[in-house]
Amino acid sequence: MEQKIRETLEQLRVHLQNDGGDLEVVKIEGKKVELRLKGACGCCPHATMTIKDGIQRILREKIDKDILVERVD
């Protein structure tokens, strides 16, 4: 499952990079994913929406409905 998560996140990075941001995978432990948003995404007021309504939603749809994505600094 970790490999599928990493592959999907790699595909999603392009969209963040187009907006001047990026993401870094801090840790994947089972179904819990910890991400650090960087660049423009790191200080964006919509960062929580990006994590929960974007990245987490897509991972749940594509891989497993119980995946939890958390933002870490």
C-alpha cells in the first residue's frame, strides 16, 4: 500500500508545483500519511483544504477509504 500511496502523491505533486508549491512525504505508517507542504503551499490559507479535500480524498478514492492524511511542520 505504501508504494501505491507514494506513486499517487508523486502524480499529485505536479499540480502543487504548478502553483509554486510542493509536498514532502514525512512518514507513511500503515494508513496514516504525514505530509509537509512547501513553497507557496506551505503558507497558503487553503492548505488544510488541499490536504483534506484534495490529497486525502484522492488517496481514499484510489487506494483505501480509511487513509488519513495529516499535515506536519
